[in-house]
Amino acid sequence: MSDENPNFRKARVYDDVADTYERVNVPRMFAVPGRVLALAVAPPAGARVLDVGAGTGAVARALREFVGPDALVVVADAS
């Protein structure tokens, strides 16, 4: 990826604040909605799940707990 592309520069803006955002905002803003979405999707134990546009990873973490240790949860995000 080239930093010359304005779309990539926009996607990378989050990188500068990611650690603080993850520690402060994710638990209180995204943990519960992530669990609710995982329950709504309700993949079976051991499923393979793809989270595109994973953002904070809250949904992927909830899905991982939901489907168990033998599952595969893959995430992708532009940032």
C-alpha cells in the first residue's frame, strides 16, 4: 500500500490513536453491541467466521468466545 493514495492516508489516521481508543472507548462503547451481534449471527461452535471492516475487533472477540477455541475467526480492516 502506498501512502500516496489519499484513501490509505485516511484509513491510517486511526493508527495514531488506536491504543488509547482501544483501552478507553472500546470496552464501554462496543463490547455489549459486539456480543449482541454475535448472538444474532449465532454461528455454530467450531465455525469459520470472517469479519470484514472489523474496526475495533469487538464483534470478532465476541464471536471468538461464542464459537469456541476450535473455531477460526478472521478479521480485516483498512486500518
